[in-house]
Amino acid sequence: MKDITVFTLPAPDALTLAQRSALNAAGRLFLQTAKHPSAKALDALELKYETMDDLYETAADFDALNAAVADRLINAGGCVYVATGRIERSQLPAILEAARRCGAAVRLLPSLSAGSVAFPGRESGVSYSAHDLPEQIDPEQNIVIEEIDSQAAAGEAKLLLGEYCPDESTVLLASVQGNGAYASRDIKLYELDRQDKYDATTVLYVPRTSYEERQRHGFGDVMRVVRRLRAPNGCPWDREQTHASLKNALLEECYELIDVIDENDDLYICEEMGDVLLQFALHAAIAEEQSAFTERDACTELVEKLIYRHPHVFGGIRVSGSDEVLKNWDALKMAQRNQRTQTEVLKSVPKSFPALLRSRKVQKKAADVGFDWDSAEEAFPKIAEETEELRLAMQEKSNIDEEMGDLLFAVVNVARLLKMEPEFLLMRATDKFIARFERMESLALEDGHALKELTFREQDVLWDVAKKSVKRDNFTI
């Protein structure tokens, strides 16, 4: 079995000396398609070749096409295959696998890229096919997009680039002309899908843009800005921050996000999400400076954790519903942390949590092994029991703080069994109190009095009036 030589010829004038030598020595010569302008290079050399055009017309799908191309080359043996487009992620893997099975060798010749031929003198860039675009790009690098062979492909490329570059950005678009050479022209990015003609040789060059120039940004830009802020000539405040000094800011930003979520305001949710993301970026930058870890390490940990704890999505596990998902999640989490007892699980609930949240989490972890009431109705009398114990403690002036804590813990337990978040319930109750208080104070001022001039009993009368008159979230508060 003789070698199969493969190379790409994106344009007629992109032929290298090594490729020309391989063509002249070929036993059999195959061209990906005669419909591509690169066929003119073979015609000019008066070489006889076969094409894969018939396979394109008869294959049921691209997988079948790639397999058929590979089989034809393997059966020919000692041949040269001239690809006119990017085959790295399509036909080439099929050819390599077929050759491996048959013990054949595949020789890949270096090829000029469409971008290097279309834009001579331009700095090289990261190259993609319009039919295999990534989800994200790095606009700090020059971008080349090849094979923009339709208006639809141009539209997809424009949508991707528009996430990073202004619509008015100047880009270069090129295609092979009748003389076999590329011709390029400047256009605006928004014009990319408004051209008169596209073909397999159409290629786009997008010059790199700095984050200061861009109007839209991704997480990479957030990290660039934060690194700049913490640089020696950056911001004095940002440079001084540590993991410890940022704890309060992280907590405050999370609570601010919760507030706007409650208000159901997408504009402010977006803004506050950015503030929370900034905290992540600052901690990542600090860790990077200390050579502890990078933001990519943190993202890797997260992705691996999500995959590991979702075997019903990424594996063969079947689940009946969300309850079983949560049960599996806790079991996997316990195994991943090498926790052998449920007490270790309870102790792992962060002490930095707000007290109501932590108590609810601890109760839930205990319930996971069956230590729980069957219902809120069964747990409810515990509130009365703890209330009485607190009353006696107050009379005896002993253990008041302990009994008050037990009462709060019992109230949290009932809220949990009712599937309510006590932290949010208390936040809402506090808001309700403020609204009533505001109305009570307004009533007092309407009567010509400041609240501090009234006795508690007089204030309580106004409180009852305020309680009946103020409404919030469609219920009386």
C-alpha cells in the first residue's frame, strides 16, 4: 500500500514547489471538486485528474461523503488528493482513520492558507471556516474566515463578529477572480451579508481590535481590564485589594443582585450580574498574581464539577425528576469531597452564610438521612414549645439567648418544610414593616405631629390604620 499525499489548494496561484513536485509524481490524482477555481492550476499543468463531484451528488449526508472520499483514496493507493477547501475537521479525519485500518500512510504537505494568499502583506490571523465557526473568538487577534460561499454563511459570520466588533468596523473581503488571482476590497462589517456574490473562495479578514475600541465585550475583556487596574500604573484602590478585603464587597453585590431579581427588572439584573462577575474577576486576578490559580482553572473546576454531578445529562444515568437529581447531586458531592459521615456534611455548610440560610441548609442536610418531621404541621407545635421555654427563660433571666436561638431554629424548620426560604421571608417582612411605618408616619404628619411626639399607644392606633391601608404585591401588609 503506497502513501496518500494530501494538500490544500485554496486558489490557482497558491501552488507551492513541493506541491507541484507531488503532482508531477502522482500515480493517480484526485481533486476535491472541479467546480472550484483551483482546478485551473491543474489544467494549466495539463494534468489528468479525477474529482469527487459524483460523491457530493450521491452521498446521503456529510458523514457518508467523507467516508466515501476516504474509501476512494485508499482503494486508489499511491495517489495525491488536492483539497480545495478546509478538510481538517471533515474529510481528513475520515482519511486518516481509513488509512490506519489499512496500514496505509498519509503524507500531509504544508499548504498556503486562503488568508495568506488573499491578503498578502497582512499579518496572519486565526483562521476558521464559515461552516465551522466557534462559539467565541478572540478579537485581540486578527481573524480570517474562509469559505463564505453564501449569504447565509456571511450572515452567520456577521452575527458572530458583531458580538465583538462595531458594525462600522472596516474589514477586508476577497474572492478569486477570473484570472485565478484573489482581489480584495474594504467593506463595513454590517455590509458582509449584503454582497452581490459569494463563492467557495470568498474569504474575510478582520483586523484585531483592542478592548478600548470595542463596543461589546466578553469575559476575556473583563479580565484584561481588571489586570490593567491592578497593574503598577493602574488604580491604587484595586491594587490594594486582597481575597479577604473583598469579602464584604462580594456579599453586598450578591445581595444587590437578589434585590433586583425580586424587582424583576432585567436592565438592573444585567448590571448587577456584571458587578458580581467583577468580584470573580478580581479574585481570579489576585490568585493569578500569586501563582495560585487562574480564571481558566476556576472555569475548568466548574465545568468538570457540572459534568460530574449531572450524569443524567452527560452519562447514562436515568432520573425520574428534579428530586432524584438533587439526591444524586448530594451523593456525588459527598463522594467528591471524601465525606464519610453526615456530620461532616453538616459541618461543611459555610459558617459565613447568613444565619437563617445556614440553619435551613443544616436542617436540610439532616433531613437527607431521614432526621426530619413528616410535615410542617407536625413541626409547628415545636414553635409553641420553644416559645414557652423562652418565656420561662426570660422570667428566670437565664439562658435567654440559647432559648431565643432555639425558637428561631424551630421557625426556620417550619418554613423549610413549607418549601419557603426563611432568609427571603424575613427580608420581605422587613420591607413590609418599613412600608407600614412610612404610612404610619405620614398619617401622624397629616395630623400635625412628629412620631416622637406620640405615645406608643397613639402610634399603635396609627399603625393599625396603616396596616389596613397599605398594599404591596397585591396583598395587604
